[in-house]
Amino acid sequence: MTSAKDLKQRSNNQCELCSATEDLSVYDIPNAKEKVIYACNNCIAQMEDSEKIDPNHWRCLNDSMWSEYDAVKIMAWRMLNRVNQPWAEDMLAMMYLEDETLELAKAAGDGEADENQIIHRDVNGVVLDTGDSVVLVKDLKVKGSSMVAKQGTAVRNIRLDRENSEYIEGKVDGQHIVIITKYVKKL
Ligand SMILES: [Zn+2]
């Protein structure tokens, strides 16, 4: 395990998640093979009790998710899943974790589908995820423009409409458009 002294040094005496400089202590990440981070009481309280989560506090992960340390990345990944905000989804989509690190990040059950989650499915009933690529299965008129998105057009890096399982979003010809899920096929 990394010692408290090592942690203080690598973190520059700051919370490795939000950069706070007070009330810091070593936080032993649950289910992460004894990985530890140096964190402030505020972060720790919210990591330990999801009911205490203040989503805006976790915008700090915008910086710390790029940490060079796996332990920080694991905790950032878990908290981004827990805050359940569209901006956190975007950050998760940008985040890159090695397979082994991702396994550890998932070990506490974060990021798994819960019952209330809206599931998006393509024309064949295949589940769509943020970041997937799809192809249009018919010509689609783009609302509010004269553009027609042609059948066979690939749309990469889609986003899911959090409220409605029938809509996804993506870019066609540089234009951000909303697409109905039954007119796409996952690539
Ligand atoms: Zn903190």
C-alpha cells in the first residue's frame, strides 16, 4: 500500500480529487486492491455516503480525472457515475481507463444499469450506449433545416437522450441532430 508520506508527496498536500488543502487524510478505496488516495473530509463524506453527494462539488473531477494515478482515476470514475449528471456522462465518455483499472473501478457496483434507467435500442433491439456508432437505416429529414441525412450515413459517438429512450443525438455533416432510435442500426 502507498504510505501516507508518499501520498502527501504525490498530491502536493492537496485533496487528489478537489485540490482542497485542509482536512486531508488517507482514503482507502473500497474494493480496489488496497488502492489509496489523499482526500479531504468533504470528498470522503460524499464518497462514503451517496445521499450526501453535492453534484456540483464533483465538477472538480474535470481536472482530477486526468490524474496519472490509477487510484485517483478509479475514484473519479466511480463518482462520475454516482453524481448522475449529463456533464458527468460527457466526462466519462472522454475518460480512458486501462482494462484492469476499469475492472477495479467497477468493483463497487458503480456504472451498472439500475431499474429506472432508460434503455435505448436500435431498429433490431440492440442496446445503444453513449459513444456508440450507428448507421441510418432510412433517409431522415433534419428538423429545422433543409438537410436530409441519407440512409447508410454513419453517426459516430452518439449521445443518449436521458429522458426519452426513443431519441439519440449525434453529428451528421458537422451538424448536431436528434435521431429516432428505430431508424438507426448499431455498428
Ligand atoms: Zn476533496
